[in-house]
Amino acid sequence: MTPDDPVTEYLAERGVASRLVEGGLAGLADRWEAIVDALEDGYDLTLDDWLNDMDLRDILAGALAVAPDAARTAASAQVAEADRRFLAATLPAGAPLWGEEIAAEEGHDPARQPWFFRRPKRPGPELAAELEDAGLA
């Protein structure tokens, strides 16, 4: 990615970690796929980790929106397949993951951003307890 690449610019404006900026759109798509792979095996991390992973998916959506056609086309099939698998491995959370106030402030929309409204079907014990405590189970 070059400094004037729209994906690089978007990621920098969003304050994304430099390692993700360096990977560009392809790196984000690969990271999302790896998250979904882990999710299918049972998500054994914390609620903070889950929120970070869902933020990554939102960052990926923004990167896809600004990507040049060729880059978007190259990543779209991979992302669509990972999204399909994500939906199969998750359940509706019953409320926005970040809470009603932040969802309203940020404009989170379950139709456009389902990742902010879903939880793993198979959370590890710590995440299961955190989801319960947060009213998301």
C-alpha cells in the first residue's frame, strides 16, 4: 500500500495499529478470516477481545468502502465467506455489544453492522460469564 492509497489513508484516520495499516485490505481480510476460524473452534477469549475483534470487522467494512475496485473485488469473496461463517457461528446478542448509548452515538445498525449485535454460540467460560453479566447472553 502506498501513502496515498485510500485504504491506507482511511486506516490512518481511524487510528488503526500500524501493523494492520501495513497489511492493508488483504491483511484485514486475512485477520477477519482468522478470527472466524477461532470462533468456529469456540471463542475462548474475553469480552474485550470480542469487542476488539468486532471493531476490526467494522474497520474492514470501512476499508472495503474506500478501496479501489480491483482491491475490493480481490477481498470481497474472502470477506463474504468469512461473514457467512461468522453468522453461522454466532447468535443475536439481544442488545448492542457496546451498549445502547454508544450504538446510538456511533450509528451502529444491525442491518449494516451485524457484528456489533452478535455473540459467539460457543463462548469460553470467562466470556460466557461476561456476556451474562452484560445482559448479552
